[in-house]
Amino acid sequence: DPPADALSRAACDGVRALGLPLGDAATRFIARVAFARGQGMNLPDMSQDALLAGLELWLAPWLDKVRSADDIARLDLLPALRAMLDWGQMADLDRLVPATFETPLGNRIPVDYSGDHPQVELRLQEVFGLTTHPVLGPARLPLRMVLLSPARRPVQVTLDLPGFWDTSYADVRKDMRGRY
């Protein structure tokens, strides 16, 4: 039974050698934090280099059961990443940079923060009744909406939903009426 600190150091060395096992949820969370930081929110740097440099600070407490490369590959980093934020930071992140967009129908659609603009892909019918365009972050950046047909094919991409309803919706509706 080696000492706990020796195991922790060895596990951190193993993560450095094998790379961070970033699953989808952790990758989406890191993208949310990066977007929020880019808009001026005071949050920790979660770039790959910063995370690897500070493993002993943020990940070591979560490595107590790691004994092999397979254990490292199965690690769920999301709880450890979320723990890097205090309660106020997490509340601000959830309020200003939410993980999901709730449609008027009550469905929650994941927001993709990995590109140059936060984006959701959803069926056109999901936004019926929505008259204001959703905005995100402290800078109130409009959410890019990729509106899909019932067959889940893109029919419109917009940063101005009220403008879409006023202008091109009639053409989209005519086109979809012929197909669906």
C-alpha cells in the first residue's frame, strides 16, 4: 500500500502521459467556460495546457481510485471541472451561458459553444411562438439557430428570429409544404 500522495502523483503523471480523457460532457463544459471567459467573465483557464499544468490542484482529489491506464480512460472529468468554479461562478455560468436552450415546447436542446458563435440545431416547429431572439453571455450575443425540417435537414440559419418570421418564413413554409 503506497502512500496516497505517491499514488496521486503517479496518477497525475499517467494522465499527463496518456492525455486528458475528455468525454463529450467535459468538452462541452470547457467550451462553455471558454466562451464565457471570452466575454469577460472571471473564470479559470480551462485550456488543455492550463489543465495539464495544474493537474495536482484540480484533478488529484478525484484520482484516489485510479490504478491503471484503463481507470484513467474511464475517468469522468466533468465533476472535477465543475469543482474548479465556486458557487457564484457556476450560478453565473448557468444563468448567462446555459448548457441547453429551452424551446417553447419545453424541450431542452444542447447549445454548441465550440464554434465562433453559440449554436443550436432544432426543428422549425420547436420555435413556433418564439417572438424574441435568444441571447447568451454578458455581451448578450445572439444564439445562432439552425432551423431544421421535420426530416432534420437544415432549412434556415438565423441570428434574427423575428426577422426570419417577417421575411423568409413564408418561403420556407411554401417549400416545406410541398415536401411534408
